[in-house]
Amino acid sequence: MDLRTAEPAQGLLGVGLYTAPEAAQLIGVPVQRVRRWLTGYAYRVRGEQAWSAPLWIPQIARTGREVELGFRDLVELRFVASFVAAGLSVHAVRRALSIARELTGADRPFSTARFHTDGRTIFLQVAREIDEPTLIDLLRNQYTFNRIVQPSFRDIDFEEDVPERWWPMSRRSEVALDPHYNFGHPIIARHGVPTRAIADAVAAEGSTSKVARLYDLPLAAVRDAVAFERRAA
């Protein structure tokens, strides 16, 4: 049995493909939040219907009711989720996205290497425009702001300002997400084997060392795959 996957269909090569529940699980937010951010939602203000537009249009065109995401969408959502978890309103994040798009020329600017250096400047401009105490408090303490932004860059490989690979368990682990392999779903990076297939094999065989021998994989890689799938579950 060969656990290695075939290349993705040409149209999705290098793009990745995730459902909203899969994306929510990977970045650790409720699935409804992913859907609201990327499809928009209706709400009421003083008894009148209003509409909040999507933060951006996903890479994958919708063919049904469920939203689907590409790898860039997934990485960008990680940054949005980090800012919201820090207490920022979606309004502040939306305005920061608008300013960052003008600066970087990218539709998903948070996931560009340039945002790494210019992110605080962008949010300083937002703070001047809107009265949001949480944002102002964050910006007063540069260490705190960097503590929100830095972890999301530390585990991403960039190529020409674009994210190419995400190491969700840190770079010390063998697990990575790469949109060029397995539709962007988690793999053992040096071998291209899906982590879910490895975890399923360990469950069937009852032994990580046996699976490592059977499929000629390092024992550490098998253990990382199992640990990742358990954490995701």
C-alpha cells in the first residue's frame, strides 16, 4: 500500500482546497466564524437590516452553499483570528485589511512577508481613524503587539513575499501544509505522506514502530503525524 498521494488536479495545483470546517479546525476557531468572515452576514441595527460584506473573496469559487478556501485564505484567516482573539473588532481588522491592500497591492495582505515589517504602522493608522481602546492599548506596547503577530510568521515559509508552507506544530515537527501536495492538507514534509493516512495506519496496526518499518518512514515522523491528528481531533 502506497500512502503517497497523486498530484492535485491541475486547476488546484499550488492553491490548496479546504472546506470551512477543515479550515476552522486547522486554525482553531468556530466554523461559523469562518463562514461569516468569508461569505458575509446579515444583522440588524436599530431595527433595520444591514449587511456585513466578506473580508475578501476566497480563492475557490463556490459551487454550492458551503464556502471553500485555498491555502492563502487559510493563512490569512490565521492572522485575522489572532487579531480578533486579542480583542480587536472585525471593523478594525477590516480597515487594517483595506490599508494593507493599498500598501502591499495584495488582496490577502496579512499573509505577505511585507506585513511582517509594516503591520504595526498599518494598525497605527487604523487607530488614528477609529476609537477602539483595545487597539490603542495594544499599540502602546510594541512587545504585546509583536507577540500577536510574530508567532504567525515564525512557522511559515515565504517565497517572494508569498506563503508557501505552514508548519502547524512548529519547525521541529515533520508535519507541514503545502498547497502543492495533498491539496494543502497536512503531510510529512520530507516524504509527502498525508498525516491522516499515517494515523489511520497506526490505529489499524497498533504500533507506530511497525508503521514506520512498513512504509519506510522515520519513527519521529510517524509519531508527529499521530500527535497532529490527535490534536486536530
